[in-house]
Amino acid sequence: MQNSVQSFCNALESLDRIQVEVLFQQALSGGSAIEVVEQLVVPALEQIGLRWNEGHIALSQIYMSGKLCEELVDRVLPPCDPDRKLQPRQAIVVLNDYHMLGKRIVYSVMRASGFELFDYGRMDVAELVERIIRDQIRILLISVLMLPSALKIRELRNALNARGIQLKILVGGAPFQFDPQLWQEVEADAMGLSAADAVAIVQRWAGEMT
């Protein structure tokens, strides 16, 4: 499988849609859809995320790789498919910020990894609290680019506590990379440096909640 993962990763980085499709179909001929997602798609996306962290590929390649994989996974594991991961209800949001690319990348990679989550787009604290309560969210992913937006997460936590709402908050974005302790200061539960980090953290939390 390792050779297959590397070939799939290379095809994704090259944005070779035809080769990506060929390799995906070959993998499906030898395993179930969920096995292919977990043993081919997820490891390839993790490798691409690592290569971006090391400065070897562009952000656009991560974005398009996630989109290609999301399309493949949605085809073989549609949202209502029982083979999708048993998982707590979760959502992703940009909090008081106008920069959406980071959220879009994480959203695509999460869905390509078999997770279902609400995409809340951009929200402020007050409307986000109401949506969390309405949708019974247990895991919230927050993407920010600006420090003032990051600091709003503490306000969100306080508002949730005041309503008696307990949930896990995973944060990511530039402010948390510049200050590795910031996620603790704003009372998040974890911080991810990449979309692959988000997948790993949510997988762990989901396992603890089920």
C-alpha cells in the first residue's frame, strides 16, 4: 500500500485528475471504500500536508488535493452512507474574520477523510453560540487569520459556559503558529498546525466520545 500511497500523493500534487482517478479505482478493486479512504486517501493527504509544512509545495496544491479527494470520497461514501465514521456532531467556522481559505482547506480534507461536519462559513460569537446549541455540536473547529479574531475564542468559551454548553474546540491559523501558547490562553482544547493535524485530533476526540 505504501507504493500506492506515494503514487497517489504524486498524482495529487501534480493535480493530475485522470491519474488520481485511475489509482483510486485500482485501490477500490482490492478493498472496500472505507478501507481505501483510510489507507490511501488519508495518508496521501497527510504526506501533502507535511510537504507543505516543509515548504516543498504551494498552498494551492493542498487546496486542490483536498478538493479532488473530497469529490472521490463523496462519490463512494455519500453523506448518508453508514460506512462514514461514527462521529460526534461537529462544525467548522471562521470566527469574526474574512479569510476563508484556511477553513476551506481543512473542511475539504476532513470530508475527504470520511468526516461529516457543518460548514458555518463566517459568524460572530452570538450567532455561533445559537447555532452550536441548535445543532448540538460537540466538536468545533475554528479558523482565524488575525489576532483579534483569535482572542474572540475566549469570549465564545465564556458564552458557552454561561449557557452550560460543553464541547471541544480545535483552533488553527496564523496567530496560533506565531504564539504556540495562545490556544491555551483563549481556552481552546487543542491547536492544529495543518489540516492533517485537525484530522488526527478529531479522530482521537471522536474515539473518546463514542
